[in-house]
Amino acid sequence: MKQTAQRVFYQTLQAIDIARALERKLARRGSRIQAGESTIDLREFETIVAIAFGKASCTMAEALARILAPEFGLEGILVAPVEPPRALAGWQSFVGGHPLPNAASFVAGRTIVERLRRCDERTLIFFLISGGGSSLVELPLDPSVTLDDFRKLHRTLVTCGAPIDEINTIRKHVSATKGGRLAAAAPRSMKLTFVVSDVPPGKESAIASGPTVSDPTTIQDAERILSDYDLFAQLPDSVRAAFGPHAMRETPKENDPAFTLSRFEVLLGLHELTHAAHHASEAEGYVSVCDNSTDDWPVEKAADYLLARLDRLAKAEEDAGHGRPVAVLADGEISCPVTGDGAGGRNSSFVLACVPKIAGKDITVLSAGTDGIDGNSPAAGAVADGETLARARAAGLDAGDFFRRSDAYTFFSRLDDAILTGPTGNNLRDLRILLARPGRR
């Protein structure tokens, strides 16, 4: 079943195709493209500008360039976590930092903001955005905040155990590139945003911290989150000053005129991911259900819930007298605070939390990121089954100790059960695949 789980994961990756999705959304016919329910004539604009950033930015940029070519050229700014596989004519490229911003992140942020401020009503702007953009493109509102200070802020936020929407609330209120501020930088231009979503439906303002959409969060929300997680004292002096009384500037809200000429489309999201995974698991002969209720849950609670869900599904098959293998599929991100200095992320940690719970049972658990990156490790995630705990003990590995030290990647790497894909050029949500055979759990 470990091989089956990995096949389902890889087949899912193949099915979520960014280029095809963008071609369908834009539906170009000559000079005309679709933007939601509106039709836009490209000939009405003197300049086309494209801003692409996030883990899927290279794939998205290449897709847009192919759709517009050869009749329509563009000026592009591309920010990715790795060097683009190929040079793109007309694009200026940066390799930003992830999960922490780097010097190129600041340069990219400044370059994007300055280019947007030169856009007018004769400029059409494409924003191609995917997860990871929060650190890849950065520029503090307060110029006294240094790169080192912002890196400390990001590190504090991603390790505090707060869910991503709360982390982004903080980011939006200290950044010139988040919370709708990129849209506000070009208020007179038509702006088309296409996103690959790694957040739940209805929370699209969290993707890359919502650079082109109105921000529903407030300064008061940011202050509350800092208090709830006791973060204020952990911030660098310059960032604390930015959060001081009368220092913060509110993000653009829904009625801001910057959004009058703005359109927003989700290319790929939760539906496409779970549909592809469901199709792949059913093709393997598994009775499959999708359960996305564990989003933002603590890792142990999510593990217990999904394993119980799997057990109920298997029991239902037994009671019906069918005996077919079963699968529970879940997407989204779980909460997994960093408690040590090991290598790994929430996906391998989720699987490691399951290892003692499935010991001796005919159950397999896989969890991996569709971007190919799990935390600070080189892996996408990991896979385990009922024999993993015994194999670990035979190899002298203490599962509980590795979990406490946030070193799940090392644990699974030594067992050859880490999933290594490299960066996938995509970034939907994490995918968890739990498999069982009725009567043998």
C-alpha cells in the first residue's frame, strides 16, 4: 500500500496542470481574452505588464507568455524560490528567499512597486500569484526595518504555532507588498490576478498574503494576534516600533477605488486537488472519501481524527460485506509548532505522529506538499505503514524523540520513506492519503 499511496500522489501531481488551466481561463481568441464574465481586448492597451511570484511562478509565467505569443509581448517580473529552468524573453528574474525573505526578496519587492507606480490606464497588468509569495517578495512599509529584522519577524511567525491566516494578518500590516497594496500601487490600471491557491475557499486573501485583493483584517486583529501568542517581546526593535501606537497604516479595504478595475480568478485550488486525488485512488480500486475538516488543526488531533475516519470507512465496508480497500483523502495545512532544531515540516511530522498509532495494522499514511517542499527539508513529505515502527526500532530510531526534536525528515530518510520530488513548479495544498484494508486493521 505504500507504493499505492505514492502512485496516487504522483498521479495527482500530474493531473493539476497550470498551463491548461490558464488557457481555459483566458480563452484567447485573437486579441480578446476572458476575465471572469468580462471580455478584454488586448489591443486597447499600450503596455502589458506581468508580475509573477510564488512557488508556481515559473510555470505560470511560461504559460502566460505562450498564450499571448506571438502577437502580444509583455514586460515581466518573475520571482521564484529557485532559478528559472529557462530564460524568458522580456522577463526580469529574481530568486527570492523561502521560507524567509532574502536580499533579492527586498530588491524584487522594490522593483515591483516602482514598476506598478508607473502604470496608467493604458497598462494591462497580469498578476500570477501562488503560495510562498509572502517571503519571496517583500518590502517593509517602514524603511528603517532591515532585512535582518524582517527575517527575524518571519522566523518568529512561522515557528509560533499560529495558523497561516493569523501569520498573514501580521505580515500584511508591516509590508508594502501585501494586503492589497500592490493593487493600490496601480489604481488606474486594469489588473487581472490569477492564483494557484494553497488556502481554503473563501480565504483567497491569504494567498501570498493577498497582494492584490482587499484585506478583511485590521490593525486591531494584528495587535490581538501578537498578544495571543506573546510575540511582541520577540520582535526586533524596529518591527516593534512599526507596531507602535499611531505607527501602523491600515490595509486597503473592499471599497478602495484601486479594486474597481481589478479581477481575481482561482486557476487551481482545493476542488481540483481533491478531485484529482479521488480519481487516482478510485482508479487503484479504493473506496475513497475526501475529508477536509482538519485544516489548521494541531497535528495530533488531525492524525487521530483522520485515522478514526479511516476506521469507520473500513468498518462500513466490512458491514456491507464488500471488503474493498478504503482511502481517506485530506488536503490543507495542519498546525505543527517547531519544538527542536531538526529537519522536516508539517507533512513528515503528521506521518511521524501516525507511526505509533498504526503500528501492527494494515494501514498506510502519506502526507506531502504539492510544491515538493516540506518545511526546511529537501523532501515533499513521507509515507509510513504498520511496519514502520518496528523497522525504526530495529534501526535504533526512537519515533517519539525525532518528533519532539522536529526531525521527522531525518527519521524517514533513514528508513528510505521520505518522498523526494524536488520543486514541482506547482503549489496547491498539502495532500494526505490514508489507506486501509477492511478486516486487517
